[in-house]
Amino acid sequence: MTEFTPATAVPTESPTVANPAEAGWRHARRANSLSEVHGSIAVPGAGASFWRKLRAYWGPGLLVAVGYMDPGNWATDLAGGARYGYTLLSVVLVSSLFAMFLQHLAAKLGIVTGRDLAQACRDHYSRPVSLALWAMCEVAIAACDLAEVIGSAIALNLLFGLPLAWGVVLTTLDVLVVLFFQHKGFRLIESLVGGLILLIFFCFLYEIVASQPDWRALAGGLLPRPEVVMNPGMLYVAIGILGATVMPHNLYLHSSIVQTRAFGQDETAKRSAIKFSTIDSTVALFLAFFVNAAILVTAAAAFHGKGHDSVADIADAHKLLTPVLGAGAASALFAVALLASGQNSTLTGTLAGQIVMEGFLDLKLKPWVRRLITRLIAVVPALVVTILYGERGTGQLLVLSQVILSLQLSFAVVPLVLFTGDKLKMGVFANRPGVQVAAWAVSAIIIVLNVYLLWQTVVG
């Protein structure tokens, strides 16, 4: 088993550890994560104002937030609202708080060590273990890409009547779009993602206003209730919401893209970088919480107790929104938000795939080759299922993609908690005892609930 060191101990340009014998570990060749954009965005010095610094660090959190509002989340949120009203809002809130905490740890790992989570795993574990982790992560990214493909295809079908099979094929063209924006600079990618998130936000703001929810019941739903655990059906949907919310590839992604900022390597500079990166991701994830909560609230107000409690399918929800709410734009904006969600996830999925392959294997492929491989892995099963089974088949495939993500989650969370709690790796930035206890508690809850969700799904 090998170790990696904080970035202050080993300059990023150094191919080896300064003194391996004294350090007591073997170190992999140090290559910058996302080297083409690493340290490409300047940050103001110590004398700058709070808002100038925040503006410089603002952006990576938006890319992370995309994974928490992708098409894979929609089915669980719709089912929770339609079946149980506002009760499961507390689960959406708790899931979002878990996500904020874990993303803080991921950002801290990248800032302190100069390594993303994939590189850190390669440095720390034996090659067979590292390769196994890589393989599982690739499966998770393919599953996430599958949700993007299906979500985008459904949105194109709802908006333009395009057959699902053609919509699935059309999603392969976004490879060219992603490459174009990557070539133009990282800030442009962040701006595009931020614009799409705002579009989704305002679409669902309209949905909430149009659905006229019971605001008192809505507020009450934010408070956890014992019945969430006592009711087997409610518990199953609640675990589904949790499993679909916390995405493993986001931890790899965040630990890398925080390094696009050219912060200093001294302790003060790193503390400042951790502070502003955490603010950035927390605010962005609050927007993701609003979107997930808005989907559930809209479903609760439009369907629960009105004869449509069984609605859990995206297409069914779209068909019913206008007739139930009497608002002509409700269905259209629902589909627009879904399309924006799918395209946003495509951008971040591209980066996550690149980070994972380069980090675990130290292997660089041309971006279009890497993206095409990942997209074809998702397109082929989606196309086959769409042709053979139609709309219902794609809905079941969407659920399967979330189960695969749930299974992979623990293999990303456990190394993250281990690394950020290790003083040898993190130095003075290692998690304090209270933080480490909280990290293991969150990890245990997520792992146990996701294993239970997997078991229930397979047995059911």
C-alpha cells in the first residue's frame, strides 16, 4: 500500500517524492488533474475583499450541483410527492445536507494534496485494488450517462414529438458541443452550466406557483417524521431519494475542478481556498435542493390525493401537469427543465470521465475518443431497450441506472473519509475528531440505506 503527500510537501511538477526513503512511501508520477485547465483561473490576493474572492472561486460548485438534479433524480422525487405528499421533503433536505458535507471533504482533499480523489486512490492502494475501483467508477459514470441519454431523449420526445429511439441517437452529437466549450476555457463551461441551472430553477419556480401548494403542509414536510421509517413503502421511496441524490462521480469531479483556481500553496492560502470553495458548493447545492424539492412539491400539489397518486413516470407527469393545474405552460416548462438537466449532466459527465480515467490509469486519451466511448456505452443499451420495450422500458432502465450508482457510492465515500482524516496525508488540514465521526456516520447511513435499496430492488 502506498501513500500520497500534501501538495506543500511535493511540488506538482516533481516526478517523484523528494526523499522516498525518509517519507516511507512510494509515490506515483505527479501529473496535474485536468492539466489543460489546472490553475488557469487567477484568484485575488490576501488583501482583496470577500466578494472579489468569492467571485473568483464561484463556479465549480455549479458543476457539482448538476449531478444532484440530473434526470435520474426526477423519478424518485415525482414518486415521493405523488404518493406521500410533502412528507418526504425532509428526506430531500437531509440528503442535500449530506451532499454538502461530502462535497466539502472532496474539495478539501483536492486543495490540500493537489490530487483528485482518483489520483489519491491510485497513490494509496495497490494496483489491483486501484484498477477494481476504476472499473466500478467507470460503470457508475456509464450509469449516470445512461440517465442523461434517457432524460434528454424523453425531453426531446415531449417537446418535439421526436421518437425516443431517434432522441437517444441524437444525444451522441453533444460530444461535439462539449468539446467546443472545453476548448474555449473552463470559465465558459461554468457559465453555461450556471445558465442552464438558472433555467431549471425558474422553470420550477413557475411550476410551484402554478401548482399552488399547501404552504403550511410544505413547511411541515421539512421536519423528519417517524412514519418515514415505520412505513415500508415510504421508507423505500425515501431511500431511493437518498440514493439518487448523492452521486459518487461528483466526489471525483469536485476534488479535481477546485484545482482550476491558482491559489497559493501556503497554509493561509489553502484555508482561504477551502473556505470559498465550500461556500461555492454549498450555495450551489442549495439550488439543487430547491430543484429536487420543487419536483416533489409540484407532484404533491398536482397529483397527491387527486386520483393520480401512482404517478412516478416522467412522461406521465408531463401529460398530466397541464390538465391538472390548468396552466398551459406547465407541461412545456417541465420538459424544457428536463432537457436542460440532461444537457447539463452531459457537460459534467464528460469531465468526470476524463478525471477518473486519467486519475486511476494515468492514461490520456483524446477528449472526443474518451467521450465517444462513454456515450456509446450508454447509448447502446438505451437504444435497444427503447426499440424493444418503448417508453416503459426506458423508465425501468432509468431506475436501474440509479441502483448502479447507489452500489458504487460506498467505494468513493469510504476512501474520501479515510484520506481526509489522515494526518500523514492532510497534515494540519486533517479532519478533526468531531468532523471525522460525523463523516463516518454519514457514510454509514448512506451505505446501509443504499445496500437496503439495492436488496429491495433486486428482491422486489
